[in-house]
Amino acid sequence: MSAQPSLPTISETNHLSLPEFTQVISLLFEPTALLTRRIYDARPFESYDKLLGRADELIRDLSPLEQLEVVNAHPRIGEKATNLSALSCLEQGSKSANEDAVMAKWAELNREYEAVYGFRLVVFVNGRSKESLLPIAEERIAHGNKAKELATGLSEMVAIARDRARKLQAPSSKSPSPKI
């Protein structure tokens, strides 16, 4: 596998063309032209943290149909590696001993979730195994509140983007840690 990409400095990002900016935003969020354009139009940003804070606001301000477009850009957990971005593939982790059974369960839960809510399940994996996330999916299917679930999925997307930004920033472009 190739080396993990890195983000340009926020100053460089602020001056990129739309196609170049799209490549950067696609490292943080799964590719979605709608969200990318909104973030692009909101430049400049003082930091990636500010960019992601503004992205979170922009997502909340989208119409419900636009929010569905954004959340559905995210891959399904357990999706075949050929259908995942390189970062999603890394985040979803390595195969387990019972991978076939876990993947079959994810396929079932993804179908059930999408039948209940009409959009994809988004969970911030955060280093957890696909198997350990199964109860989270089952719980989120069971509560049945579509508005709450859409808000949760969008919030999880922003959490994923924040985590990616933290991991992909070159040491010199990260915000300094507060002194204690």
C-alpha cells in the first residue's frame, strides 16, 4: 500500500483551485461536490479546525435532501475494499478470523438500516473492529428516529474528518498545543 497522503498547509489550501481543493476535501470527507463547493466558497480559513467547524455549520444548514446526498457519499461499513477510498479502507481495519460472518452481518445490517432510514449508516470507526461496531448498528436501527439518525450520521462524518485532519497534517501545519 502506498504512503498515507498528507494535507497541504491551510494557507496553501486557501489558495487552491476548485479541482485541487476538491482533492484535499476528499481526503477529509468522502467525495461530495455539494459539500466541497460550499466549503470552497467559505474560504479563507485560519486552520483545518476552523475549516471543519465551518463545514459542520454548512452541513447543518443544508436542506434535508442535500444532507442525504452528503451522508450517502460515505461508504458502507463492510463494503468491499474496491469500493472504499484508501483512507476508509485503512480505517475499517484488517480482516478478523471470522471475517466472512462479520461481513455477511454488515451486509444484512446495512440493508436493514437503509430500509428503515433511507440513507447510509455512518459510524466513526475510530480504530474499533467491524465486529465490535455491530451492536452500535443494531441499536441505531432499533431507535427508529430518522431525524436523530441523520443528525448522528452527519456528526459522525465530521468526527471522521477531524480525525483524518489530525492524522494527515504535516507536523508544521498542526495548530500548536495549548500550554498548561
